[in-house]
Amino acid sequence: MNSTKSEQISPGVKIRAQIDAEIVKGLLLANGGGAVALLAFLPKVLGSPLLSLLALPVIVALFTFHLGIVAAIVHTHFRRKCSLVYEQYKFAPPAGTLFGRTLSQPGICVASLCCMWASVGAFLAGGCLVFIGALRVVAN
């Protein structure tokens, strides 16, 4: 079967797809690693009266990391759909709209980016929660 030039996948597309896959792995590793670390630390926090001020921040951060994992998984799903839209329109898809405003790319692609940044934000928020809780423990 002969492929026309427009049907061939450029090296840049392959490289970007590989980078996207690595980003998802990193998001899952960061949020998953944070969750595992806090799960391992949780019995110590719950069992020590000196660390009781840290219990709530650790539990909330644990849930925040969970949300980061979910956002990374949804990002992957939306990224796949975004790729299909680009392929369907031969890599020149129409821009999406949101509340009457024109987006820079199709809506599903913007949703994918939002989920990616939400996952990054969840990791940062979870770390900040534990850090602030630790400062409260040290201050008392």
C-alpha cells in the first residue's frame, strides 16, 4: 500500500508523541510516589501525639496526589482523542471554542492540557500542604 506524503508520520510527530508519553509517566510517578510516601508516613503521624498537627495536611495531601493521578490518566485519554482529531483533519484541525471564545487548538486538546497542568498543580499543592503542616508542627 502506497502512502502519500500527507499520510506519512513525520519524525517530529513521533518525537512529540514520545515526549507526551514520558510526561504522563512523570506525572504518574510524581503523584504516585507522593501518595506512597505519605501512606508509609501516615501510621507514624496518626500514632504520635507530637505529630498530630500533621495528620490533616498529610491526609488532604494524600487525596490531592490521588486527584493528580486521576488528572494524569484523563490527560492521557484526552491526548489520544486530540491526536485523533489532528489525524482526522490531516494535522490542520479547526480551533475549538469555549464560551464563545476561539481557542488556539481543538477543545479536546485544551482539555488535555488543562488535565496535565492540573496534575502538576496537584503535586505542587500536595507538597505545599505537607510542608506547611510540618512548619506548624515545628512552630509548636
